[in-house]
Amino acid sequence: MAPPSLRSASFCSILLNVEHMQKLNVGVLFGGKSAEHEVSLQSALNVFDAIDRNKYNPILIGIDKTGKWRSSQDAAGVSCGDFVLNTDNPKRIALNTKSAEAALLPGSCGELIYADSITLQEKKKSTRIDVIFPILHGPSGEDGTVQGLLKLAGVPFVGAGALGSAVGMDKDVMKRLLRDAGLPIGAFISLQSHERVPDYKSVVSRLGEPVFVKPANMGSSVGVNKAHNEAEYRRAVREAFEYDTKIIIEECIAGREIECSVLGNETVAASVPGEVISSREFYSYSAKYLDENGARLEIPANLPPETVALIQDLAIKTFKTLSGEGLSRIDFFLRPDNSPIINEINTMPGFTKISMYPKLWEASGVSYSELIDRLIELAIRRFEKEKRLKTSYFDA
């Protein structure tokens, strides 16, 4: 399925400004108080390296593990240097917490305020941010919290809004919505921390054996375990509750792992599907981000044309059902009879060098740099559309 034209008259005027006057300042927002902090750092650096410097001036904005925002440059545009440490080691990669603090204030229309100028009561120092690329994974980043802040700040941002981000992050809510829309999902049980943990036999009678246990609001396979017996089940439940107050227990679906990338707002395109062939029992965090030999990606996946079309159609339907915008990656299990089961949506998929989302679009004819360009276009188009909405019932 070929990607649609994503340009609009409003964005063309902005593009004219970029080409003939000045570049857009793109805030690459990353890090966060999440177990996926390090993954976010890797993704952000890849986007920072690939973004078109002829059109955009990227500014790294890191959120450290305490929740403080930090900028890679000061108000004069001078780079802080060494903003991200240990970039060659995915286990030790870290945000330099000695960098200057900054804040994006509600109603500021994208003004990044530098904390030192506020503390010293000097003339306020700030940098104008034209659009934010929030490469945040997991809680307090991919779950609608930051998206709500960015909307309050009045700045365009890439990806789903607060609602789409929230329902995409919560696997329990996500699966309920997909089920109510008549889309194919696997059987599951949701469980909150104050509830009694069901015994293993009753779970197996409903879901079969083995089962997967996952935090409801976490991605990148963090806290995910496959349980083959009662002892493993109990350990898996305990670990999942370390990351979230709600967990889900899922049936184990035997089949191939197929992923499909989508791109768009009102008009949505699907990439060619790809297959994850894991060398481990399942596609774990280590296999995704730490072990280059943890999995093999087959792009495009070796599938019959009718199965490709079905997966692309289901990916777009999933995206629309869950209020997706901008981008998402939809993950499937493909049973031996070639019937797909929707596993989950990722509203801000990884952008690391070995991530599936950009690789699938590259195989579909959209380069990494062009993909970033289109996502920024989509963010600005949505922002311009929402600006036209009335904010008062009474005429001025």
C-alpha cells in the first residue's frame, strides 16, 4: 500500500518559510521516568542524527529519571556538549544530569524557558520550539501525560494525542476497545494490585498453558514473562506488579510474530509487514535492544498477498479504533492457518538502528529522514486544524 500524499496548503507555507527564511526548531523530547528510559535515549539520538538539517534545527530536550527537563543548548543556541553519556553502550547510556534545566510552560506556545534565568531573576531566557518530537516510551511519556502537557503548552507534537496515547498504552483498555470493535484479539484476564490473584489452575482453565503475564502500562517487553507452571506464574505476577498497579494475563498464541507500521492522521497508510524471528523463547527486552543476535527481522515478511492485505487492513482499523494519529506500529500473531490476531499497538515505537518501525517504511519506499519529515508535517497539520476550533460559545 503506497503512502498517501501528506502535504497541505498550510504546511506548504511553513515549508516555504523553512526553505527561504529560517529552519523550524524541532524539540526532540526523550528520556523520562520510565523503565524504558534508556531505549528512549537511543531512539532520540537516531532521530537527531537523521533529521534533515536543511529544514530543521533539532534541539535535544531530555527528561531525567527524577522528572526534570534539561536542554542540550542554551538560549543563545550554544550546545551543552556531552548531553548524552555512554552512547556506545546501551546498558550504560545516560542523560547528563549536569545540563541546564528547562521547562515548557502551559500557554507558552512552544517557549522553552531556561531555569537558571528564572532562579537568578534575570531577563527571561528562552528558545522558541516550533514542533516537538516526543520520543518517549512507557509511563509518563507514551501514556498521554506528556501529550496533554504539550497541548496545554500550545505546541504541535508528533504522534497520538492524550486519548490515543492513553488507550494505546493501557493493554487492558486497548484490548477491550478492540474486542468491542469486533477485531481479533487473544483471550486475557486483567488484574489490579488490590484484587486477589487468581489461582494458576483457574487461569489455565480459561487461557490454556503456558500464559504470558505483563504490566498493563509498559512496553518494550519490560516486566513480561512467560509462565509454564504455578511457580513461574507466581513469580511473573510479582514482577509485573513491580512496574504497574494493573497487569494482564494472556493466552499464549502459537504463531509467527508479524508487525506492520502505519502513518497518517485522517488518511492512513500501512507499510509492508515484517516478521520478527526470535532466537529466544519470546521477543524480550534484551532481544529488542541489547542483543543484536536476539532476533532476526525479515522485511518484508514472506506472506501470501491476501495475508499482507489483511494485515494492512487490520493495522489501519486498529489505528483508527484506538484514536491513533501520526504513527504507530501494530503487532500481530499469525496462526498456522494465516489468521492474524492483534497483539498490541505501539503509539510511539522505537527509532533505534534495529527498530522495526523505520525499517518497515524504508522497505515501503520511505527513507528514515523522509519519515521524520512526514511525521513533522502531520503534527503541524493537526495543530493547524485544531487551532480553527472555537474556544468560546459566545461570539466576540
